[in-house]
Amino acid sequence: MAISTPTVPSTPAPAQDRPDVIVIDDVRKRFTVRKDNTIRERIVTLGRAGRKHRQDFWALDGVTTTIRAGSTVGLIGQNGSGKSTLLKAIGGIIQPTSGTVSRRGRLAALLELGAGFHPDLSGRENVFLNASLLGLSRAETEARFDDILAFSGIGDFIDTQVKFYSSGMYVRLAFAVAVHTDPDVLLVDEVLAVGDEAFQRKCLDRIRSFQEQGKTIIIVTHSLSQVQEMCDRVVLLNKGKVLHDGDPIAAVSMFRDVLEERRSGELSADVAVGRGTVLGATVHADGKGPRDGVTPGDDLLVDMEFEHLDGVADWEAAVQINNTAGQVVYGTTTGIMGLHLEPLHGRRKLRLRIADTNFGTGKYFINVSMMDSAGRHLHDLPECDSFEVPSFGDAVGTVYAKPSIEELD
Amino acid sequence: MVDQARMAALAKEPLVVVGAPTSAFRGTWRELRDVFRQREMLGMLIRRDLKARYKDSALGFVWTLVRPLTQLMIYYFVMGKILGSAGAIDNFAIYVFTGLTAYTLFSEIVAGSTGSIVGNSGLIKKVYVPREVFPLASVGAALVNFAIQFGILLAATLVLRVFPWHEGIVYLIPSLLVILVYGAAIGLVLSALNVYLRDVQFVIDVGLMVLLWASPIVYSYSMVVDQLRVGWLLAIYTNNPLTLSVLGMQNAIWMHDPADVAYPSHLMLRLLVAFVIGLLLLIGAQRVFSRLQGNFAQEL
């Protein structure tokens, strides 16, 4: 993520009087994976044998939710959790196996930029075609054409065939068309992952102005900081079920738990982790109590306790500090500090001193890990403690330094 | 800031269930209405199909005509001169070209729409539009090509001084309607089936070739009546909708001496019956299509 404004996402004022735009009622979607794809194979595997060549799985399993006009909803979840399927069901691109999706208002789906661009047609022809696919009439497109052209920055290339465009031009033109349709509901699927930073900023600015105009945005993304920055509500999906629906911060931390679960599951499968554990860790500023605010200049002390039942000869301790948006603001390991820890057998306590810290206002979480010499995580203890930096009123951001102004002439 | 007028307008709109299969009749009606609302897009898709097909080729649209004209030459010389059909049929060139024009319309509709869903898979997976527009756009593109070919046919009749200015011309519209209705019905079903089984597009190549020879295009109906002595076989042959339309077209465009040409009795009535049946088939085809389209996005 290139952009991170320090302001808290402004949740639009009372939303109670707004109409529901999308009502999802117990939507289930079954996918059947077949291994026989030609007539010959189907006939050979007809009947009972055919069932062996089929595999069902539920991409969505009883999803029920209601989305109000003007809200920005993030859909998060690990790969294969059903986010994109849900988005496509809302868009009407796939039909649910059971349950209904109802909606009102005009909808535009940005599932892929430039869907429907024909390489042999000119940019201008493609703009009209794409706009009509997104629900704009020819007259409306004509009225907006200059804006679209200006936004895309394509210039004279507009009458060149699209196949000669660079990939950047292609995406810019496609996004320009998409944002100039005037939808009530906008579905966005990972679109923001493409393009350079300047382009991403442009996209995000557009989406913010959509938010201000009270348009409903449903966004699928893997960027958790983007979710916390933009969404006022997050739906966390796991294996087709809604795990959490509501506050973004809580959803993101729950999602981290889900990912952690999967990671440790995978780990135990392929690496012999042994029985190492981070038993606990606490943080406080030197000379202050455990819950006192940390101010710039304080030394932070992280007290950690490790245990390994089988004994590990070569190991490292790692500490990482995250802000509430989940961004890493500080991290270190005994390895990069150049220390070699004594072999661990049984329990041991260590204290890490981080001298002369200058954290900006906000809340910070401590994550502690035990790693082997190859850098594999033997055990993680995420968000085991936190500390807060009080507000100073003269600066924002994750780093604090005293600002002042002087006249130069 | 938040646009209150937009909110108010939004609140007034009804909640619509997305893409739910309602009752057969109402479903068809709703989808027809959706397609009608998208007619502007339909026009653009047709234009795209036509433009993209001959983009970057020096001769462009001329190529549309090369195939039927070549076919005409071959049939005229091989069938007409070498095998001697021309002796039995007046204005043999016009006769063949009339039949070919009708057949080409049908085969382009069927072949074009069969590939249309798979060909537009990129769109179907990413944007929701009533999926019927893709086969319909192929029908539209085929109609444009037909119009060009038909223009040439009329020009040829002018040059040969056999312009079809006679009462037989009333057969033209019913014949075209029959071709359109059957072509669209078959195209709709096959376009949907082709998503699930790609074998379909190879099957239709063969099927269309059989149909070319199963209609009186390069030989005359009288020859069939002479050869096919089994009553029910002749009935099947005659009532093939494509045969009926080809005969109708010939009746309309090809100037001939009615005394030496055999036609099935009540051709107009047969065309009308075929049209009504075709219309029912088209509605059925639309139902099949809308039943199958729910899984398009995941099957493509």
C-alpha cells in the first residue's frame, strides 16, 4: 500500500435512515469439480461410476447479510474462502445454488479492469463498448467521453488499437471508464492491486470521493491496511461461512488468527517444529508501570519467557511491534542483533531493551516469536501485550519528533 | 457530501432478486425485457463482431462475399455445366445463389451463436449482462452479412434482366422469418450446450454440411420428388424448415416458368406452420438457455 493518510476513516453520520441496497439471504453455492469433460468420458463414467468423478464443495455456505446504502464493506478471508464467489453472486454473475440475493439501484462490477476490451478495436470504440457493458447509454458515454479521456491520460492514442497499448495505458483507460459510470453500488475485486503507486493513489482518491457521494462500495482485498483505512464494516469469510461481520479492527485481528491457525497447521505438517513455545511477554517503559503511557525518549522493556521441551541448540528470539492498522513499525531478532543465544532446554526468561523510542500517538501491539537458525517460526505469540502513546497534539503518524517552524527570510 | 436526493431515489426503487429463475412465462418475459433494454449494447456488440472480423485485412468486407461467390462458381460449373443441372433449371446461377443466400444466413446464425458464449467468456465471467445478447449479436451480424449478399443477388437479377417483380415475392418475408426463428432457437440452445461440452462446435460443422445438401439448393425439388419415392421420407425432406425456406426464397427471387417446376402443395401454409412451431421452439430454447446460464461463469 502506497498511501496511508493518518486520519481515522470518517464514518458517515447517521445511517439508520438509509435504504438497504443489498439483501443476501442464506446464500449457498455448490461447486462441482468434474474430472471428465468430453462426451466420451461422460458416457464411460455414466451413472454410479460418474459420481466418483465428481467432487462437491460449498464455496458459500449459508451467508446472510444486509448492506445499507452509503457504506463501504470489505470482504476479507484467505484464498478460497468464498470472497470472490460472494461478490460474483451479488453481481449476478453466478447464481447461488440456494438462497437469494436482492438489490436495488444501478450496479457496476469492477471484477477485472478492461473486461470486454477487444484488442482489435480502437480505444475510443472500446470505451463505448465497455461503458455500455457497465450500463451506460451511448448518449451518456458521449457526454462523459472527454472526462474519461482526461482521467485516463491516454491522449492521442485513443484512436489506436488497444492491442498496441502498454499494459499501464490499458488499465488506466479501463479504470477511467469504470469510475465514470455512475453506479449506486460498486463491486471491486482486487482491482487496486494493479498499476503503479501514482495510479493506485488515483484509484483510491476516486473511491474516497465515491464514499463521500454516498455510494455503496463492496471491496475484496488482501490488503488489510487498505481495509482498515477505507471500510466502515468488514465481513470476514472462512470456508464459505461468515466468521465476523462488523467492526473492521476486530475483523482484521480475527483474520490474523485464522491465518495463524492455518500457518501453524501447515507448519506442523512439513517441519518438525518440536515443542517450543513462547510462554508470554509483557512490555513497559523503563521506570514506569505496566499500563502507563509511553512517551518519546522512554526505553521500552520487553520481558519474554520461552520454553522448549526437546531442547534446541540454535535459536533466535524475535520481537515485532505493530500499530492498530497491522503495519509493522518496528522489528528485531537476536539474529540480526548479532547475538548467539545459549541452547534452550526448559524455560528461560529474556529481557529486550529498546532504547530511546520515539513512537507516535496511538496503540501498539507486541508480537514475540521463537525461530530456529533457518528463520522458521517455531512459535508465535501475536499481540501478547500492548502499550499506548498519549496524544501530543502537534503531530500524527507512527513516529514522533518535535516539530517547529522558523522563518527563512 | 452524501447526496440525500440519491438516497431518497434509491429508497423508492424496489428490491429486485438477482437473476432468480421465476416461473417459466414470467421469466421469459422479464429476460426479453432485459434484452430489449440492452439493445444499444446489442448494436455495439454486433458492430464489434463485424469490425473485429475484418480488421487489418486489406479487402475487409469484400471477404464476406468471397466465400459465397466461390461456392456459386463451383456449383455453377460443376453441377450446372459438367453434371448438366443447368439444362433442367432456368437461370441456374440465380437459382443456386438464392438458395445459397438463404442457407448462408442460417449457417452463420447457428455457427456464430454456438461459439458466442465461449468466445465472450472473458466478458461473461466479469460483467453481468443478459447472456442472450451474445447469441443475438451473432444473429445480428449474420443478418448484416445476409443483407450484403442479398443486395448482390438483387443486382445480379437486374443485370440478367430477371428482377423478381412478381406476386411470388410475398414468400420472401415468411421464408426469412422461418430461417431466423429456427436459427436463433438452435443457436441459443447450442451456445449454452457448447459451454458444457465443447464437442458441440464440431458437431455443428458436420450438421451444417448435411443441411446444405439436404435442401434443394444446387439441385431442384423436382429431382427429389422423382428420386424419393417413399412418402414419409419425402414428407420429412419437404417439411425440413430450411428446405421450406429455401423453396420459399426461390419462389420469391428466382424467375421461372411455373409449369416445369414442382413445389410442395400449400407452401405458404407450411411456412406459416413451421414459423409457429419455430416460435414455440424459440421460447423453449430460451427457457433451456436461461436454465443453463446460471452456471456459465463457473464452467467457462
